[in-house]
Amino acid sequence: MRSRPLGRTGIDVSEIGFGAWGLGATMWRGVADDDALTAVRAALDAGVTFIDTALAYGDGHSERLLAKSSEHAVVATKIPPLDGAWPAAESSKIEDVFPAHHVRAATESSLRNLGGGPIALQQFHVWHDAWLRQPGWAATRREMEALVAEGKVRHWGISINDHAPETALGALHDPLFETAQVIYNIFDRSPETALFPLALEKSIGIIVRVPFDEGTLTGTVHADTVFPDGDWRHRYFSGDRRAEAGRHADALRPLLGAEAGSLPELALRFVLQRPEVSTVIPGMRRADHARKNAAVSDGRRLTSSLLAGLSAHAWTKNWYEA
């Protein structure tokens, strides 16, 4: 497993990380806690040193599971928006989303769930730069600094709104924010325009989420795919979206070969091409998936001809909105 610096934090992390949303067990269904913990341990055994979770994942369930198995990993978590709105709206007020008292209470809840402190990386689970111009931002920022001074949080970051990296560019000029988590994959290239250049300029650690486009880029979503009862993917892949996703994934298969033998491998290698990326955090709930994903960290890079071929597959959509 190869490591990369997490921006200017001074922390080195595995370039393949572990996305722990699925460990929350409320929105992603079909995998028992014991199997999920086995996947975490398989990832750690394969060299994964970075795990990303959130207080909102199963109301702390993901964090509590990780407390049992992640003692040697860098664990990042997130503060949920107090108003419960994903993504953050430009019209919202920071005192309704991340007031100082909520930032502290959520951080202390995560500390208890994770079994102690400090939190290596605490992130806002949504963000909008409109808050920087509001009076309430000063109190929230002071609380963030206080949590660092008290030894409860080491570093701060932002989990950027879905498909909208432009909504956090202002905040990332503030040295208090050292990382940005963003959607980036073969379909969504939007971070390349402004976020990645800013990351290089400011030494911001980029954490890439959704490298598989919620499953599309694993090649397992088709018109007849059936998700477990209660699984959030019923909404994400509603209507004819499953068939559409399958068509986009199938269109990539002619590009598979010696450089990448499967769609998941191709998806991860595409992300790791970018020097701005510190780590990519695919969701992993099964041990065999964890081992296969970790194996992509072997230093091989895609050729310019294959990258040129992938550029034709950019796909603008936002299925989180409906």
C-alpha cells in the first residue's frame, strides 16, 4: 500500500482509504455488522490507514463499530447539519446549520463513540461559502479553534456538497480548513476546474468520495438490479436510472484490458492519477472488496491514451437532488 500526504496536516495516509457510510446500517442494507467489521479488518491488514465516517451514519453506529477495530488507523468523521438538510442551501444560515454549540456537542458525541480522542480530522458534513459572510461564522470558527486548543480535534476539513465543488472554494482559503472531501470519478470531473488547482496552491488534502458513482462504476447496476428493502439506493436509482447507469457502465467495458481488468479497478486508478488526491475512500462492506480495492495501490498509472478515451465518458447529472 502506498501512502500520500494529507495536504499540509503532516499526516501520511494510505492512498486507498475506507469509506464507512455503509457501516451505519440504516441507509445501506444487506450486510451484518460482523461482516462489516471483517471488511474493516481486511482493509487494515491490506495496508489501509485512513477511514472516513460520520456521526450521521446510523446515528453514530458506524463510529461505534470502528471503535472496535480501527485503533491503528487515522479516522476522520463529520458533524451533521443541525437543520438536517443535505446539501446545504445558499439561503441557509450558519447559526441554523453549524452553530457553535452544535459543533461542540457533535464533536463530543463522536469522541465518545470512537472511544476517545483526539479526532484526527473533523469535517463539516455539508458546506456553503455563503456562511462566510454571515455574523454567526465568527462564533463557529472560534469554537473550532477552541476544540483544537483543548486537544479534542487535530485538523478541520469540509465535505463538499454533492457535485458542487465551487461552493467551498472560499472557505478553503482559510488556513483552519486543511482538507476537502469531494465527489470525483470518471463521470464527474468538476473538481478539475478550480478545486484541484486550489488544492495544489494551498496544500489542501483532497479526499475523494464516490469513486464508484454509488455502484454504477462497479458494473453491478442494471435495469433489473434489486436492492434490499429500506436501502437508500431505491431512491437514488429510481425510475429508469438503473438502466441508464448500466448503459454508461457498459460503455466503458471496451476500455478494459492490461491497464485495468475490471470497472472498479479502472475507477480507482482514474482517481489515483491525480497528484492532488491524498486518498480515495470507496465504500467497502465485504472483505473481498476491501482486499481487491487495496490491491490497486501498486504504483501503476494509466496511459495518456486510455485517459483520453475516458474523457468522452464525462456525465453531468445530480441524482441526489430528487
